[in-house]
Amino acid sequence: MSNLFQSDQLPAFIQESLVAMNITEPTDIQQKMIPEALEGQSIIARSQTGTGKTLAYLLPILSRVDASKKGLQAVILAPTQELGMQILDVAKKLSAEEPLEIAAFIGGANINRQLEKLKKQKPHIAVGTPGRILELIELKKLKLKDVICVTVDEADRMLGEKSSWDAVTEISKRIGRDKQFLFVSATIPESLSEKTAMFAPFTVQIEASGQIINAELVSHFYIECEARDKIDTVRRLIHAEDVQRGIVFVNQLERLTETTEKLKYRGLKAASLSSESTKQEREKVLKAFRQGELHILVATDIAARGLDVEDITHIIQLDAPAETDSYLHRAGRTGRVGKSGRVFTLLEQHQAYKLEKLKRGLDLTLNKAIVRGGRLIEEAK
């Protein structure tokens, strides 16, 4: 995997700042969130404190804001003065060599001083607490017409404070539904997606590693088959389990089309999600999947990054993942919000070592199963 921080996805000034700050390797949340955010995707991201989530949203914002244009282009909302000033400090370090204006507007600080500052210099990026930012918008001192992105840090905490969340909602409504929204949070309360849908209707959900599969809700199986029989085994498994909402994972992009076409040829409602899909294609496929017009998504790990679809009942791995982390991310898409799920991994006979690696690395029980006579038969433990 190429290093995101040294790729041409990020502008040269950011790469140089990262080197100067001795930041060389992206964390899990950065690796997952930055490419999506650079494309303008709205995101709800869960990541524990200390995992680098500030950079995960700042790097895309700094990459997308145009320093040659005047006026406010990004708003970053934080629940406290301390966090707001911390974000400001990191943003300024990252953009030290760029003519970007970044300013903080914190509740509790003297508003007259902030108004004076705005007379002299209009920021490209405003960092602040929701109440104060809203106050300045209502005074028409911060204008929103050129804003392309709103970030809400510690969204779970904001949600728990009615006045803060009311201000977040009001700011977001004024900015408009067609803009980018980034919500970062240590936990994702069930009501968050519902509340954000009012002003950010198309968000993907991203979770950093460390998520735990609920062993009581999710069952894990492996099925042995020859390489040439894998796609047909997947088809028979989908029929046996009557899968209405499942994801089939492949390891290689070239397997994606072949798998999807063969499943469709046999009458299954399937579509593929490729990392090469455009944002519009992705949204179209996901909408059909959410509405039940499609029953199966065929995807690679990269394409499924940030996939936020509820009630996925089955994960089928046409190819066993190379890493245990990848298994966790795939399996973690089912068994959510107290609902059960089933994970199936197809293995060739010579791949027993992969099975042992998964069992050991994940501390999971994987039960052997076979598909026979249109039914799934679990072998005795």
C-alpha cells in the first residue's frame, strides 16, 4: 500500500509540513477517511481519542480550500474552547507556508474583539464553538455562500448538549444539503445518523480499527471448496440462506466484475462497488441496496471503505482476507445495533494455515459448514 502522506493526493505544502512535524505514517482513521474526504464525500467517522482524527479531517480541508479566493470556505465546530484552540494550532502549523487565513471564534471570549478581527481579515477557515459561530453568522459577519465543508468534532458530545446541537443544526441548514459534512466522534450514538440526515443526507460511516465483533450476535463459518467453484458456492450459499442484504468481498479488483456478472446471470440482484466507481455511481448502487432493489453488493475492501448500510445480515468472503484487521472490518459490517449476522469465509483445502491464522489472531470460533441440497449444513463442532 502506498503511503498516503507521500502520494500526490495531498498538496506539496501539506507533505512538507508533515515531514517537518515528523509525521510519516497515516493512522488507521487517516488512511480510511482522508481519500473519501478529498473526494468531497460526507462522513461520520468513529475513532478513539489519540488516533489522529484531527489530521484526518484537517488534511482534506486544507487540500480543498483555495487560498487564492477570498471568503470563508470551511467551518470547523468544536464543543470546547480548548479543543477549538488545539485545532487552530494544528491547522496553522500544517499551512505555515500557505497564504491561508485561519481564525478561531470561541464562545466566552470577547465578541467585540472578534468583530474587530473580522473587519480586518476575512478567514478562509473558521474554527469555533457552535453558539459563537452561529452568533457571528446571524450578525452577518461570517458569510456562508462559499463554504464547501462543515466539520463537527466530538459530534457525540455535541449531540448530548441540546444548545450546542441546536446551533450545529442551524448552521448546517444555512450552509445547505449539497455541501460536505464531516462528523468525527469517539462513539457513534444511534441517533447521530438520524439527526444528521436532516442536513447531510448522504454520509458514509467509517470506523477506525479496534472495533470489536460482538461474538454473541455474529456467527462465523468457513466453507471448503475448489478455487474454480468459489463463485458457484457463493451463489448456492446466497440461495440457501435467502440473503436479502449481504456483501460479497473479493481481494482483487479483476475478480469483481466476473463475480458480479456470474451472480447476475444466475438471477441474483447483485451490483459491484469498485474503487473506480464515481461518486454518482456509488450513490446510485447504495440507494438501490438500501431500498432492497439489490440484495448483494460485491466489493473490495477499498470500495467498501466507509460503507454505512444498516441491517446487513451476511458477509461472504470469496477470498479469505490477508490480514486479521481486514476480517474485522468486513465482519464488523454485520451484527450492528443489537442485530445478528453471519460471516462466511471460502477456503481452498491447502489454505488451512489461513484458517488457523484467523482463529488465533481474532480469538474467534469458525465453524465448518457445507451447502448441500439447497441447504446450509453446519458440521458438528
